[in-house]
Amino acid sequence: MAKQASKNSKVKDAKAAAESKVWTKVIKAVRSPKSGAYTFKDQIIHKDKVQEFFNQK
């Protein structure tokens, strides 16, 4: 007899799953003033802080 999966087994912690949706990975290209080459700055930040991240120098 096969084991039946319950609906609750998909998400073990609903609160943690809901909280993880408010975080975003952002990537910004930053140009080096010395060589002119681009490097990439990436962070995982709260979705409300995305504009602040891109407005930084």
C-alpha cells in the first residue's frame, strides 16, 4: 500500500515561507574609476530597500 502525502508536508513552516518572499537579490554594475572596468555588487535585501540600494554611489 502506497503512502499518501499530506498537504501540510509541502510547506513545513508557513511563516518562514511567507517571510522569504519579502527578500530580493539585487545586482548592480559598478564602474571602476581607475581602470574603467565593471564589477558587480550583489546583495540580498528587503524589498522595501531596493531603491535605496540603487541610489547609493
